[in-house]
Amino acid sequence: MKKIIVTAAVAASLSLGACSMGTKSEPKTYAEITAAAKAAHAEAKKHQNVWKQKKMKKAYVDYYLAQAEAAKKKGDEAAAMKNAKLALRVARAEVDQINRYKNEKPMWEK
């Protein structure tokens, strides 16, 4: 009986893992990463959920994209990719926050 349960659990986890693989390809090039970051940041702007501190002139995503562009102009590909990936991670986090808390209400609302 235990073997059947273990086998079923392993089969279920492998099939779920296989379903999630390959459904969404991760951007790999600099152009793809920056385009994905800009698209996700535009979604966050649409929902007014842009991450920025009061004293910052730009939002985090815009700042990292500007840093990536400056590094790209200097010819530093590693720094450009690093900053582009940071911008993408922050932009995705902004959108994730929107999706995660879209049904939340303040405690005083009934």
C-alpha cells in the first residue's frame, strides 16, 4: 500500500513539474530582458503600484534600466545585464504585489 501511495505522489509531482516547464520562456538577451522589464513596469504604472522612495527622482525599474543603458554604452556587457536583470526582477515584483493583494481590503471596510 505504501509503495502505491509513494509511486502516485512521485508521478503526480513529476507530471505537475512537467506541466510547468516550457510554458513560459525566460528572456535571455539584453533586449528581451529590458523589453520584459518595461512591459511589466508599464503594467505596474497602470495600477499605480510603482516602487519608489520619496527622495528618488526615478522609480527603481527606471533607475536600473538607466544604469543598464549607461553600462551598455560604455561597453560593459556584464554590468548592463546585471542591471537589466535587477530591473526585470523589481518590475515583476511590482506586478506580483498587485496580483497578490488585489482582493485585500482595509480592516475598516466591511
